[in-house]
Amino acid sequence: MRLDVLRQFLRHPVRAFFQQRLQVFFEAPDPDLDEGEPYVRDVLAQWQLRAELLEALRRVPDPADAEPAFRDCLERMRRRGALVAGGLGEAAARALRDSVEAAVDPYRRACEDWPQVSASTLRMESAVPDTHWTFEDTLAGWRRDGQGGWGRIVLLASHLVRGSRYRIAPMMPAWLDHLAAHAHGRSLTTVLVSPQGSVRFEPLDPDRAAGQWQALWAAWREGMRAALPVEIDAAGAWLRAGADPAPGSTARREAEASYARRVEDDLYLRRCYPDFDSLCADGGFFHWARTLYGEASQAIQPYPAAAESGT
């Protein structure tokens, strides 16, 4: 068992039941897309090009060299036809470059906070609770600060903030890595940097991390018996608005509105939970929203902190 099993489950618990347990696929899976983004062809292409630019930033040893890396990346896009020639292409290139501008300074700051790049990997191995399976995986991308503390920096093309609100969905893979490392004995800080919003996860209490790690595997086992009544965007909206399950509460209205948008074009959700009332029957949605995403929601901290950034 590897982290991808839990990543897929947390990203879309209902779909994970169909695909992991039943081996039923209603569409060709694409593990890289952020399903909370409103994808149409042009928007998807822009997201992919933005991801390519950020990957160029990640590969430079010094973020101060971002501009040459961006220019080289944009030129490669032009040569393969991803950007049209002429004035329109130049305008598109400028707009694309501008779309990642807000990620440069937080990424540079994070690299300064954890300046030492480590080529080592963390090997993780443990029993999956109440099964005969063993969890095994490795984590790379490690850095160290001046005091020897561990850190990881994750660059994301998806926006972590929409309006003034954090989005849990694009954070969950990094949160799971953060939790898994703590559950296997390594304390660290994780920084997530995106074109809209940057956050950090601070070191976790070891016992609490171990308990949450066990809870996620227990939830996964339940989710392989039946499709759990939970959806990540609706769960994030509910947690963000105060996690009040009462009918008529702001949190419940926010979750219902979010679910209505998601279920409209999701065959897995429509098959099992065609509306928010069916999702909330017997309180299942509220229980699983807390179990799967509550710890991550509480762990979100702005980066840099307000005092550090002078705001």
C-alpha cells in the first residue's frame, strides 16, 4: 500500500470506492487535474502551461534566477506551438508570466527559510491497521533550515485561495505527505506556494499525528465497503464556515451550494448521492468531513505569517 491509495481516496472518496474497490471507471482518470477548477479547454491549457512555468521555477537552484528560467520555458512553449506567434502570442506569454508572479516571492522566502537542499529520502513503513497489508513509501524533496529542522516546499499551479477563502482540495496531497512523515517519526514544516495564496503546515504533535494517520486508514477501510457520503469541496466549505450541521446554518448552506455545483457534472456522485439531502442522511457527511479533512483545515496557517510579511 502506498500514499497514492490514500491520496486518491481523500481527493474523491466516492470515486475511490468505484475505482479501487469495484474497478469501475466512468471516465479516463487524470490524476494531475484539480477538479475544483472550472475546466474548459482553454482554461485547462492555461493551467497546464502555468504548471510548466512553476516547474521551471522549482528547478532553478536560486529563485533569484526565476526570470531567465521563465524566459527559457516560454520560448520552449513557442517552439512547440503552445503559444501562437506574433503580437497575440507575446501578449499571451506576458499574461502567463504575470499569472505566476505572486508565487515567486513566497517561494524565494521559503527557500531562504530552508536553504539547505537534501538529496535524502524518507522511507516509511508500517502496518495498515486491522489488515494484513503493509504501508510502504518514500518522500523526497527535503530541505533543512539553519537549525537543522526539516522542511518541504510544494509549488502548486492550482490556486489555494479563491476569493478570500482557502481551498482544502489542492492542499490535501501535501497535507497527507506532512501527516505521513510525522506518523513515521520525522517532524517538519511544509510550505505550499501557489499563484493565489501560500500556506504552511507546522510540525505536529507526534501522538496526534499517529492517531490521525490511523483514523485515515480506518476511514479508507470503511470507504472500500461502501461509498462514503462526503465530497471534498463541500466538506471544505462546511468546515470553513464553522462546521455547524444544523439545518439553515451558514455552514450547511455553504456546503449545500458547493455540492450542487460538484454533483452536476460528476457521475460518481450522482450515482450514489444525487443531492445534498442524500449526502447528509443520518449525519454521515458531517462525520466524514471532520474525520477526513478536519485536521487539515485546522492546520492551515498563512505563509509568510502576517508579522513576518509586515502586513
